[in-house]
Amino acid sequence: MSFKSRRELLFQVAPRYRASGRKEKSAILKEFIASTGYSRKYAIRLLSLREIPSIGVIRRPRSRHYGKEVQGALQVVWAAANYIGSKRLAPFLQELVPVLEKHGHLKLTEDVRAPLLSISHATIDRLLGPIRAGDTPRGISTTKAGTLLKHQIPIRTFADWDEKKPGFFEGDLVAHCGTSMEGAFLNTLVLTDIETGWVECMALLTRSGEAVTRALDHVRQLLPVAMLGLDTDNGSEFINADLLAYCKQESITFTRGRAYKKNDQCYVEQKNGIVVRQLVGYDRFEGMKAYRQLTELYRAVRLYVNFFQPSMKLLKKQREGSKVRRTYDIARTPYQRLCNAGVLTAERSDRLKDIYQALDPVHLLDQIRLLQNALWQHAVLPDRIGQIDKAEAELKAELRFQVSGFGLTGGAEKGEDRNDWIIPSKQREKRKYRKMKKPRVQHWWRTRKDPFEDVWSEVCQSLEANPERTAKSLLQGLIERYPSQYQENQLRTLQRRVQAWRAKAILTFDDEWLQEEVLAEGTMSQKLRVIMEPNGTKIIQPSIDT
């Protein structure tokens, strides 16, 4: 029986059903169910209606506008964009689809290309909903408040960012400590430009002010614009005399957020999750091999995120009663925002354009996955913190980021002597609690004999075998071997020596990958400068002119 016939029968039977008694209703109901095939409860509800709805035109579902070909192409584009959200992906399709077609990852007909380029973010969510990923794990906070020098660093909240010029950055550290903060572990310095969203990630072997200052010096050689400002949290790795002096020397506006107000660093906190945690994860990493591999991963991530990861910027917020209406601009990549800002010189603009046209997002993403797998080989299990097997570590070959596949060249030629470009680590100055009338003379002499001079070669061998070992564990070993020569109150002295050794050990590696980085070519002009130490030693440093 058709739907129209069932409705006609309902019009005839319903008045008689409502006017009948209990026994007659039961008989009418059984007859109606047998004729229409309705369930008992649904039939009772229809027969009890006082006003029976009229028979309207039945609208059949429309034909599918986005077929399987469009859905398959959308999955390829979504994978090439590293599975970003639909509101960021939809405006970027006009830019990304031609790039994928150029490199041969998509072959689309006009019947498929037109709907793919005009698809909305809601339809993207509907088509990709069944294959979306699940939840991700969470990390732990390692920020330790820095109590010194706060009165010299002004506070800037999230509402105070009114600069419309690229070059003002927010910075934060992400700890790769896993589930335990015991011992030494790697960290990542994350910097993001407020206006354009340009992201830079630098691996740190140790969590210290000296390591942060050295990483900032490297980042400034990679940035396409000059660094004008830096805003951080109140951690001791940022609030220290080294970084404050560095920012004053390089004319960088240094500000900080309020304590226990993470929203003051909302821009960089967002990048911590969608860049570092998404690509590196929450595992624990220790030692020099993991540091070198993490650096290689960030060399590929730097290009992929800044050229092929669009983001939306909040334009305004308007409160309507209990609701807040937010207005966002069109999703754009940091490279697109940088080009639209009009601050690039012709040479830098051409350089970035050449890099963008040479990059293949799918090939770049494949390299990122290979580098991720190589990095995850160095993850430390919770029950093996600080106990990396030397024989097992030697089997884990280092995987380098290859830029030759994109037709890009960067850095010095092979065989070139780069020793003159090694940047010596800065010596930590004594903390000052009051303003000095005269500048403090650099302390380069010793007032007492080094207690670890006789066994320093032995300590260096232990550090080379296991760079993740702490000074405390090294001192315990010396006390066991030389009980009458060393005591626990010499820990601070050994910590200074180990810190200096680690800073020197990573300088050569940092210089090698920095010279090969494609973004550093033509970005910052470098000139050598000679510094004379009080003891007559010459130190050659690159002087960076923005």
C-alpha cells in the first residue's frame, strides 16, 4: 500500500475509531495495522489525532553533489595539510590543490576540481567525520618562576598586543620529559610572530638561560624579518640577566606575562599544542643523539608549518548577553600573511617565493614522518630514565633532513672550514641585586684551584658516553672512587663545569645545520668581529646586522 493510500484509509477510519467503544477500537486497530503494516503504538497515535495532517508532496533526497571522487581527492588534500581543521582547510584549497597537481599527487577532471574548490567547511566535516583521529595524551608543566629582575621587565597581557608590524614574538619552552622531571631532558624553544603567525622551533639540550640566548641568536638568522620584540612567561630560563642583557644589546623589546595567567601567552601556547605536541609527542628524550635528531625534524617542520599550514586570526569579540561572538579572518599561511604585510625587501621576497615554488608539501610531509620515526627511536621508557644503553644507542643511525630533493641549496660548500663561525658560549655573570655604578669586569681568572682538574678527562669520557648524565650522578661516582678527595658540597662547582662542557659540545653541530638551512641564506648578513679577552685570548664571533 502506498503512502497516499494509507493516508486515505486513515481519514476514513480515524473518526469511527474515536467514536467507538473499547472492544470496537481493538477490532478497528487490528484491521488498520493489518492493512497498513504500521506498528501498534504508531497506529494508535495516528488514529487518536484530532486533526489529521494533510497529504503533502514527498521530497525525495537530492542527488549527491560531492561524489566518491571528490571525497577521495579531499582525503588526499587533507592528508597533505597534516589533517588540519575544516575552517583552516577550506580557504586554503585554492592554494593547495594547484600545488598538489603540479607535483603529481592529484589528477583531477573539471567535474571533480570545481566542487572540490568550492566545498564549504561544514561539508568537509561531514565527509571527513568518519575517519577523524581520537584524543591525544597530555603533558605536564615544568615552568619554574624566576624571582629576579622582574622589576626590570614590563608586563604585557594578551589584550595589549596592538602592534600591526611583523617582528614581535611570543616565546615559550616545551619540556620533553615524559611523565617524570627527574634528571636532564630535552626542551623546545617555540617562537611565534603575533602578526603573521610565523613559527620557529629550536631544540635545547639543557634548560637554561644560556641555551635560550644561544637559540635566539640562531633564530634571528632564520627569520625573514627582524626580531623587534619578545614576550615570555616568568620561568627562570627567560627571567635572567643573560637574556635581559642580550635583548638590550640587540634592541629587542623584552616583556613578560602575568604569573599564573597562561592566556597572556595564548599565541605561543596554541603553537605548543598544534606544532610541537602534535609532531613530537609527549615522550621523554635525553642525550646528544636525540638532540641532533630533534633539530633535524624541526628543519623540515619549519618549512612545512610556515608555508603550508593556514591559520585563522581573531579580529574582534562582541558580547551579546551571555554569549560572545567571535569574528575571524580568512585562514592564511604565515608566508601569505608575511607577503601581504609589505615589510619584505625585494631580495627576501624573491628568495621566499623561490623556496615556496620548489617545495612539495607531500614530499615534505613524508620527510617529516621519517624524521619523526627516527626521533621516536630515542624515546626513553619511564623505567629507564638516565640509563641509555651505549651499544643500543650506536645502532640508531642519525637521519638528516634532505633539501636536495626540492632543488634548494643552502649553506656553505662541503669542505669549507667553519671553525671561524663557531659562536663561543657566554659566561654567566653573577646575579646583581642592585644597580652598579661601574660595569662589572668579566671574571676570567680563578681564585682557587679547580678540584676536578685531575679527573676531568675521566668525567669527559663519562659525558661523551652518556651526555644525559647529571652532575649529581657524576659526583656520586667520583665520591665512590675517591672517597677522601671529593665531597657532596662540591656539587655546584661540578655543575658549572658540566654546563660549560655541554655548551661547547653542541656549538659545532648547531653551526653545521644552521649553515645548511635554506631560510638562513640571504636573511641576515654576517660579519666577523674579534673580541679580546683580558687574558689576551682572541674570540671570533659573527656580528648580526638586521
